Amino acid sequence: MSGMKIAPSILSADFANLQKDVEITAQAGAEYLHIDIMDGHFVPNLSFGEPILKALRPHSKQIFDCHLMVDNPEDYIAILAEAGADVIGVHYEATPHIYRVLQQIKETGCKAEVVINPGTPVTVLTDLLEVVDAVLIMTVNPGFGGQKFLPGMLSKIKELNRIKKDRKLGFEIEVDGGINDKTIIECQQAGATVAVAGSFVFNSANPSATIQLLHEVTGD
Ligand code: DX5
Ligand code: ZN
């Protein structure tokens, strides 16, 4: 099994030293940088927006993986693409027009990702899988870092991976929430290919070594 791509989430980074924290993740070999954008409506928390993305872009060549936790996500696609996003993830639950928003993302040249909450079944994705570049399965309720992994989500990852294989599709399967050196292995075995990790990386004594550990335990 080839290694998983690691996406450190800057939600748990030191906001007073963001550039430094991002550079640490790049030097440690993290292929992605996960950027959680929250509006205080879709989720009960506020984080940051496009100016942070723009400010970080010159300091990293990583894949900027923007996880939009906002109402009216269609209003932010062009702005984020312009600011330097590579992947834009939109919640299935955030819009009645998910198909259109995914098309809108692809039109900007970014990779389109659909995200599902823990309470949303994989079956809603059936008619989207030919359009998307990635699916993000939330393994906690969205809104906050540092929550406990929901083991019930593993069966959803397996189900999605089975459909992916049956239909011979190539989208990434990303997991987000409660990822550590144990849960990442369970997710990998279930079929996940990209793992977001926030508090496990940035609340550790040595974030660089922690990213390397996540690579090691998943086979890199
Ligand atoms: C939660 C965010 C996550 C968060 C993960 O809504 O989407 O990306 O940063 O944090 P941990 O890894 O601490 O669960
Ligand atoms: Zn996230």
C-alpha cells in the first residue's frame, strides 16, 4: 500500500507565527496544507478567510486544500481560486446546487471536492462522483479542532472506496477530524488516500517529527 498524503490543518497552528508553522509542514514533507474557512453560520465557529490564503501563498508550494464551511459557498469560489487555492471543498449540506458549485470550481481550474458531514450518507454522492476530483468524509462534526474520531465513519470510507473501485474512478478520498497515528491507519485500510491532521500535529512537541510519523505509519 503506498503512503497517504498528509494535510496539516492550520486551524491548530500558531496564528501569530503562521508562516513559520506552514514552512515547518512543507519541510517535513506534507504534500497538502489544509485551510479551514468557517463563517459562524454553517458551523458555530469563525476562523479566517481568503486574506490568510493570499498571505501564505508565496511561502509554500504545497497543495492548498480549502475546506469551506460556509453558507452560500458559491460566493467564495472565484475569490479563493484567485487567492491561490488548489483544491476547493464544498459541503453537500451547504447548498441546494452542489453539482453546479462543483462545476463552478472546475471552471476556475481548481480541483473540486465534495464534503459530507458525519450524518450524511455516502449514497448522496452517487451522481457527483464522475464530476469530483476528491471526496472528503468528515470524521468529526465540522467546526472545531481537537475532537474525537468517530469510528462509525470507517464503514462510509469503505463503502465509498468500493464504489470508486467498481466504477474505476480516480478521486481522492480524504478524511478530516480526530486523525492521529492510530486512526490514520484505520482510515488508510478503509481506502482513504489523504489525511487531514490539526491538533495531533500542532499540539505535539515536535510538529515536524509528528508529520514524519504519520508518513511512516502509513508506509512512506
Ligand atoms: C474541523 C476541521 C478540521 C480540523 C481538524 O471542522 O475541518 O480540519 O482542523 O482538527 P483535528 O485534526 O484536531 O481533529
Ligand atoms: Zn477541515
